[in-house]
Amino acid sequence: MTPPLLVLDGDSFAHRAYHAMPKTITGAAGRPAGALVGFTNMLLRLWQAERPRAVVVGWDTLEVPTYRHRELAGYQAGRVFDAALLDQLDRLPGLVAATGIVNGKAPGYEADDFLAAAVASERAVGGTALVATSDRDSFQLAASDVTILQPLRGVSSLSRIGPDEVRERYDVDPSQVPDFIALRGDPSDRIPGARGVGAKTAASLLAQYGSLDALLKAGRFSAEADALRLYRHVATLDATAPLPALDDREPDWAAGAAAARELGLEALAKRLDEAV
């Protein structure tokens, strides 16, 4: 069987690495480097564990708003990142690219959108995908040919999520996840949801009606219909995000080691040099 495509949410794992690693880790000129080291170690461990045919990493472009920010006032409002983390987020795509691994990053798109685009691309050629992310919005991607790898503790332990696990957690099918988020809301992204509706009620409504559209057509939440459609649109990953070709490719860890040395990360460089 052809090995799967490994798809990573770069921002998700960079954030986890930043908070999991000691802040005393620095590189050249004393610049903070804990997220660089933690993320790259995680990437290497995942590659060694899964031996994918290729790897692609999706990234946010934080300085440019997406259609979600433009259409939903308050979307992701209040998020403040440490300057040390932002500094490392700027450098991480370059370190990843040094290994030959494909980055997905473009103004107007979120990391999640590149996950969806990579899954769609792999499905089109009959392949399978592993999607590594802590963002549960990605549960909408779970399918017979797509497994979500969700971190449990730090960046070292992962849970495998397929359609059955999505149903066990939320009582909805993966295809219903955007509708579920629209009804329930998402505090982390500042999506309000329907008034008075929590997770259990949202799942019950979708079990009864099958979809948000059917629910609205039946006259439920008529005063909130436009808002709920907007929330679903915001929660739906955009599989049209632009990706380069995802040809079979093993990472060039030696080139990654050279890039790590340029960043003053000798211990990481040695680890990459020894990668097999």
C-alpha cells in the first residue's frame, strides 16, 4: 500500500511546543528557540513513526485577515501572542522548508485551510492522509481515508481520530461538524452559536433534522438563520487554499541540520544529522 500523506497544522504544534519547552532555550544572538526545537523534534518523531510518502505543513498568516475576520466581527478577537512566539513563528516555515518539506502559507488563509486542501488533493489521487492538529474544527475532515492525529499531552502523545471517534465525542458525523459548530458556537474562535444551544442540543437537532439547512427550512431559529449560515461558513475549512505539488519526498534532514546550525541550534542539528 502507498504510505499516507502527513499533513501538519504548523501553528497548532508551534504553540504547543512553545508552551511545553523551557523558555531558556535560545539560539544565535540569544533569540528564543524553544518552539523551533520542540516543533522540529515533533516533526521528526512523527515522520519516523509514520513514514509518510510526503509531508506538508500548513501555516496561518497572522498579519493578514481572512474572509472569516471580514465577515464575522469579533472572530478570534482577544488573541494575544508572546513576542517570543511570534518571532519563532516567523522563522519556523524557513526551517521546515530547508528540509524540502512543503509549506502551505498564503495571505487570507488559515493553517486549517491548507489541511483541507491537502486532504482533497490526496483524495483526488486515491491516497490516504494523516492530519496532525489540536484544532477540533479539523474533525470535519475525518473519513475512511483520513485520520486525525490529536495531541494529548504536550507534543509527545497523539490520539487517532476517525469518523467513529468523532461520533463518540460529539454524536455527529464528521460532515456535520461545521453545522454543529454553527449551532453550538466556538468560544476559542468567538463564534457565538445559536442562543441557548449547547453541544448536546446541537447534536440532538442534527440527529433530528440531518443538517442546518433542513433545520432552518423547518422554521427553527428563523430569527438567527442568516447568522447561523455565516457561522457555518466560518467554521468550514476552505479546501481551495493554494498548495504546491505534493510529490513523494523524504525530508532532507541533513539540510535541515545545516539550517538549524545557522540558527545556533547545535543540539537540534545533531539530532537531525542522526535521523534515519
